[in-house]
Amino acid sequence: MARSVRERPTAWPRPNSDLNNTVSSASSIDRSPDAGPDRPGDAAPARQGGVGGFLRQLGACAQRLLGRAPVHDDLDLSDVRRVVFVCTSNLHRSAFAQAAAELAGLNAASFGLHTATGQRTVLATVRAAAALGVPLDQHRATHRRDFVPAAGDLYLAMEPHHAEELLALGFAAQRVALLGQWSPRGLRIPELRGLEQPRLRRCFECIGAAVEALAQALDAARAAPSTVRLQVH
């Protein structure tokens, strides 16, 4: 998958604060204005930041150590033709990841596991992304049922439960990974619990840095086609 890098204003900063600090209590759940029972936003009440987020992150690491997490230390990137980012609503995290990947010159797509195709990204998210040089104003959500898989797809989930759902839906385990495997902040990129600009920016910076590291790993795999061993932070 050859790439042609587009220009961004600045390089991605290395996140220097715990990403779980970007989430707040369930009282400020991140939902798009028209979200409802059939149109969830990126957040879900049962998945919280703070202590809850820390425990989920700890559980994900423990599952990996026990060999049960959907994480592959040995992943062949040499035949990846497209990177596909997956979250819940496809309005924030996976939307930003797709746009950042396209700016990095990657063939990219995204979809949400529980969303409504055609939903617009909220203005706060668009503004936070634009401040980082990433356009989201034209993004529209895609539900998994409306997504068309292709040969060479690599599915990159934001959280372990997204990867687990992909596996339950029949996606090949060798084609499912966590974007956090390329992040210095850990395996899980948690959902947002508010749309304040500093929260959005920190989350997007973390995703951007992971996407940049992924792009470099794909370049290395193309240069020397072989199984590339992931370095999980």
C-alpha cells in the first residue's frame, strides 16, 4: 500500500498525560445531538473513565498476558492494502483516525458497530480536529452493515470490546488488531465523556500519534516484507 503523505501543520505531539484523564463522569456522556437507543454516540454508560477506565485498561492488559486478548504480537503487515478503524459511533475516534491516516497517505476507511449511517459529526469534534489540521466536516458515519470489506483490510479497533465484537461477527483474527498497539498510552483508546476542546484534543493527539506510528510500521513492512513484530507499549 504505497502512500503519498499530505501536508499537516505540525507533527503529532507525544501525549504526556493519562488518556483516561480525558474522560469524565457518566453525567456528561458523549452523544451526538440526534443519538438515541438506535443511534448511540461514542460513549456507553457502562464504560467509564477514571477508576472504571483504569480497571478496563488493567483488564485488557491482563487478558493479553493470559493469551485471551484480541492482540497479535506477530502481525504480517506486508499485505495490508487498507486500514479500517472501528469504534462505536464512527463519529469521533474512528472518524478522526481515518482522516489522519488519509493525511498520512494511507488508504483508509472506518465504521461504527452501533451507529446510524449518515450521521454527521458534531461541531465540537469538527473544530477540535480542524485545530490539528484534520478535516472532519464532510465525515458521515457508516454502520458496519453498510461497510464493504475488501481484500487486504486491517481492522483497527479502539478498545478490546470492539475487537471482540469484530471477532464474534466473523472477522478473521489475523486481520483484527488494536490501534493502541501503536500508542505510547496503552492498548485502549477510551471513549470520550465530554466534548470540551482540551479533552478532544488530547484524545485526537493520542490517535494521531498512533496512526503515524502505524504508517511507519507499514512502510517498514513494505520495505522488507515479513512478519513485523509489534512493540506493545
